[in-house]
Amino acid sequence: MDARRLYKSTPATDLTDLPPLGNDPESLIKDFRRFYSHHLGRDKNCRTAHYLYEALVLTLRERLMERWKNTRYAYQDSRCRRAYYMSLEYLMGRSLGNAVLNLGVVGEVGEALHQLGLELEELAEEEADAGLGNGGLGRLAACFLDSCATLQLPVLGYGIRYRYGMFRQSIRNGEQLEEPDHWLRDGNPWEIERPEFSQRVRFGGRSEVKRTADGRLSARWLDTQDVLAVPYDLPIPGYRNGTVNTLRLWSATATDEFDLGEFNAGSYPESVAAKNDAEKITMVLYPNDASESGKELRLRQQYFLASASLQDVLAQWIGTEGIDLASFADKNVFQLNDTHPAICVAELMRLLLDDHVLGWDEAWEITCRTMAYTNHTLLPEALEKWPVPLFEQLLPRLLEIIYEINARFLAEVSRRWPGDHERLRRMSIIEEGPVPMVRMAYLAIVGSFSVNGVAALHSKLLSEGLFRDFFELWPHKFNNKTNGVTPRRWLAWCNPGLTELITETLGEGWPAHLERLRELAPHADDGDFRRRWHQVKQQNKQRLAELVRSQCGVDFPLSAMFDVQVKRIHEYKRQLLNVLHVIHLYDRIKRGETTDWTPRCVLIGGKAAPGYFMAKRIIKLISNVAQVINSDPAVGDLLKVAFLPNYRVSAMELICPGTDLSEQISTAGKEASGTGNMKFMMNGALTIGTLDGANIEIREEVGDANFFLFGLTAEEVAEQRRHYDPWGIIGADRDLRRVVQLLQSGHFNQCEPGIFDPILHSLTSPQDPWLVLADFRSYVEAQRRAATAFRDRDVWTRMSILNTAFSGRFSTDRTMEEYNAQIWKLNPVPAAP
Ligand SMILES: *Cc1c(COP(=O)(O)O)cnc(C)c1O
């Protein structure tokens, strides 16, 4: 049995040439019943929700399948230029609702299920989130794919099919517990395994360079341990346009030969161990966000993705264009999502030099014309570096190539700045030190024709700071592409109430032309429209309150302001500043300062990296503060606090529609862009935020009057840091002093003495890089302005409408159009009719 073996003769007819499937409720019902009974083999005695869900997926998948094939054929026939999105992470969430929406069959599926006594929302709950990412970076990749399909751009996503995705978080005694996320346990009906496109990936061994008869240097990579990469394809439907693009995820297995030697020697267990070793590579997603841990297995994952994907693209090229690679760079472009796939630069060189026997200059030109790099962070600790000895042992041939790239690059720097040894040391791809390191970001910049940041401020800070030397050398490479989110999932699907109201007002089609939301602005002055807008918000708050009730056991009254901060727990995101404000509100209630009070429900959620001590302690603080406040009868409904466990995509789909106030309070200059901020804005939440990341552009769009701004600017942060005096700030602020005293007195940890000392220590340290206390006063005042505005329903609802109305710029359709116009330069390919 070999799924890769081609059938010898051609079948007499095109086996895929089938009549189109009907989308009317009757056809859907017929297929649904056939899948449930004849395919899944279920009957009236085992009506579990899961198989009903699966029968529905199969019904829809059939309809995607014909569009998918037509899209592949259309790309093939047009011989179009293509882009490949290279990412170690895709935070896809659930696919069912998105497929129904994008296929344009919401009404038909609803009607079909209704006739069967079923409900789409209930079946959709059966699907496990595909949590193959940590947070913003992985979710961005998922939104990009949705927009590329919607714009009919020939873009294929490459990633890893982790057997275990982002861990499941639960809270025990206020602390985070991590459990494995076995998301494939019940199978994944969306994926199509394609062993016929498997690729071999090599590790270890040694490199041998020889001079050939014609005088060329020829390298061979010998004695390697090989792993097989097997692709699993997921359909990515465009919004009502017939296009279905592909996300190709690689899974590692042992090669057939790998275990044969052992097996013949009679060591059956060892031969199976080899299989386990190979499969380890794609076993688990590293749960680090914005920091890398330098583990060998992680480098293996990165190389595995790079090598399998590049070989796949080259194999496709040779299959359709032949062995001549002269026009390869005209037809292909690779977008590197952060430095995680940066090894692509060296791997493409290796494939071109060693496997396709091109000369260095020709190979380098192809590489530099096909690679483009997106940076996602300004935190220096998140810039990946790999120890040279690890590289040497795991990827010896790749290290040789990196040395050669570096030598030629440094020669170029020397020609430009003769004698500037300090600059050479700074810019070298190899960082000197007791253990020399490979700087992956520099490899990516040197090997790419485009380097972009993800919001205007971030891109500016990259060229002025982190990558300044490279900007001086190659200013033309640097550009900005402000992030977005897909309005299909993050408005049309997750907020049906608002979608109905918007469609009634603007007509159909706006989810693919989000700038049209502007036309809502005049309606902000219409009292009847405001009343209906508010009604929808209240219904969404009800759904969110039910989630909080079931997950946290806390009751959120619907008349209160829902104040929400959900995102990864990180010191730079400053959940601590939020907690300080909550403690301040509690203190005001306790001292009786409650005239003109705005009742508030504060919801905080997010995962902490398992090895990040401070982040985990922050979760504990939030939980303890919530416990004290919620159980104090003097507080009552004036203030509620909850920590929502296991924040993920499907939770955000309930959270952002039900939020009044969106917390985007990072230290200015630290959040590259943020995308949570955009989801909230689209759903009519108002932002309280710093001048950081895309907050700046959000405020520009919606106007200062509809945004609660506070805090130091990025420049002021840099300045303050040099003479930061937290005790001086505490001394000058009575409210802050009382908050700090409550923490010091152990008010929130009466039975757990000292557990919050590390937090107090960090808050009061002149070395605190996040300057939490510096923004406290300004934050409290912005919160007061928000509370006052919320008390006037008309004022608030007007601002809410305007936030949605001016969120059009933050559709990833706009982002992808910019990537395409300035980096990829692809032509859209319409789907076959
Ligand atoms: C949007 C999203 C993020 C990113 O949120 P930020 O506030 O931009 O950090 C992270 N996780 C999930 C599940 C998301 O949906």
C-alpha cells in the first residue's frame, strides 16, 4: 500500500467532472441524512451532537470540494504568480460557522436544520477550536487567509499540523493549570490528507564539499536522519465568490527506510522508537508568545516547515514548468510570518545550490527576489537567536550556507562603510560571544526584498531602533502594513444582531467592502437607530453574561458597563494597571465615595506562558482581587470582577460583541499592533488606550472625541525610563498610595502571606520597564471620563455606532490589498463559474 503510487493509465473520463450540488434546503437535507446514515453509520439509537455536527460538516465540505478543485484548476491554467504565507502558527478557531457564512448558505442551512429539528449554533459548539497558535500573530495568519480567498488572490498558507495545539487553561485556587489540547481526538472532518505530496526532510549528519570536474564546488549532506513530511490540506473559502484557497499543514512521520535496519536486526521496539522520534517534531505547539526559549525541537519544527514547503513549491514548479528556474522568482513569493520561518532563506539557497545545481549568484538572486519578512515585535527578548553549536549539529549544511551569506553580506557593509568594525560587529548575522549565535532576524532581512512592521508606529520604531543599521543600508526594503481582522468572522458571523441591523441599513455586500460602514455614521444622530443599536448590544451582553456566569460563577448585571481586557498575559500588556484601577474603584466604594457611580463589570482573560512566573502571579492576583470584591456585600452590584478561563478564538466571538469598553493599555512603544483592539472596535466597543500600536490609527479613524486616550507616548516612555521614580509617584498620589497600601497589607492574600511581593517589587522598582505607575493617574482619569460618558446612554451609543462606522480600515481585506500592491504583486484569479 503506497498512497503515493501513481495509477499507470489515464482513466477514460475526468473523474472529477460532476454536476454541481444544490444549495437549497431540500438538497442539503438529503445529503445531510445520507452522510449521517450511510457514511457515518449512525442511526436513531446514537443521536449524539457530535455525529450530527460531523454530518453537517461533510455536507458542506462536499460543496467546498468542487469550488476547491475549480480554484486549483484556475490557478494552474492561468499559470499565475503565487504567494506563500509561511507561518509556524495559525489560530483558526472553528470552521463551521465561517464555511456556512462564506458559502452564502446561512439561510438555507438554517432552514434545513430547522426542518430536522436542529440548530446551527448548537452544532457549531461541537467543534474543537483549531488552536494552532499562541495569540495575535497566529490569529493574524488566519485572518489573512480569509481575506486572500475573498480577494481571489492565489495565496497558499504553509504551517504545521500540531497534534496538540495551545494548552487548555483552567483555574484552580486562582492559579493557572495547563492541560493538553487534544483537538484531533474526535478526528478533523475538514482536513484532507495528501500523502501523494509527501516530502523528505533531513537532519543531522555532516556536510562534504568537493570540487567537481568542471571546477565548481559541490556540497553533499551525508549520513542524515530523515523524516517524512505529510501534508494535510484545509479549505479556505472566500466570501461568496466561488474561490476556495488552501492551508497546507505538515505532519511528521518516520520514513519507510528509517526503521528497516533496526527491524531486520530484530529490534522491533527500537524501530518503533524511531517512528516516535520523528513524530515528536509536530507533536506540540510551543506555548510561548513574544519570547523564544531556544529549544532544539523548536528549531527542528522551523526547519521542518521551511524545508517541506520549499520542496513542495519547487516540485510543483518542476511538474508544470520543467527544470528551468530562470523565471521562478517572477512567479513565486514567500511571506515570512516573523523570524520563525527565517531559515527559509538558507534552505532555499541549499535546494537551489545542492539539488538544482545553480551557481551562488543565481541562487542568491532568486532567494532575495522571493523572500519577504514581517516583523511582529519590538521586545528584544523575542528576537530569535540560535546557538551556533546547535545549528552545526542539527543543520550542518545550513550553517555553512549562512556563513557564506554572512561573509558576502559583511563584505558589502565594508564597501559601504570602510573600516567601521563596530558596525560590522553590530550587523553580523553571527553574534560573537562565549557561545556564538545565529541572529534569525538579520538572516531574514539580508535575504528578503521587503521588511515590514505591522502598524505605523511599529514600523517607524523598527527603522529608527531595532533595525536602524539595516535601514541605513537598505531604506527601500522597509515598509509598513497595518494589521487588520477579517470582518466575516469578527462581525458578520460573531454578531448576528448587529449584522442584521447593518444589512437592513446598508444592504448586502458590506462584509467584503468594509469601508461602506462609514455610511452608518449619519445614523448615529437618529434616535430610533440608536435605540435599536443599544438593544442589540444588550442582547450581546446577555450572551456574554451567560458565559461569565457558567465559566466564572459571577453574575454580571446587564445595566453595568462591561469593561474587558482579553489577550495573552504579559507584563508589557499591563493587566496590572487594570488591576490597580479595579482596586482603586473598590477602595472608593469602601470609603463611601459612590455619588454618580457607574456600575462596572470587569472581565479579564488570557493565557500565561507556562514558564512565565510573573504572568502566572498576575493571574493569581486578578483571581484573588475578584474573590474579595465579589464576596463583599458593601460592593454589591457597583463592581464585579471575573477572570475568564481558557481565552481562545471561540470565546472572543462571544466576548467582543458584548463589550462596552475595550482595554488596550500597553506601555507605549511595546505593542507592535494589536488586533483585539480592532475586533472590539468593529463590534461597537469604545477603546481606553495608550498611543501604542494600531491604537494610534484607530483613534485617527474614529476621532479623539470617541476614544479614551491616556498615558505617556513612546518618546516620553523612553525619556521617563532614565529617571523613573515610582516611590515619588506613589508619594504624590493619595489614591495610588491607598492602592499600594492595600496590596502591602495583604488584603488580597490574607491566607497566603507574601505571594504578591514579587508584583509589588516590580511595580515599585525604578527598573520597571513597563512604567506601570507612571500611567496610573492618567489612566484613572480616562476611566472616569469613560464612566461619565456611559451614564448617558445616547452619548455612549452614538460613540459606539461611530466606532463601528469608522472601523472599515481595519479589515484584513485592506491589509491584503496593501501586501499585494506593494509586495506580492499578484493578479486576482476569478473562480470558474
Ligand atoms: C485577537 C486575538 C488575540 C490578539 O489579541 P491582542 O489584544 O491583539 O493581543 C489573541 N488571542 C485570541 C484568541 C484572539 O482572538
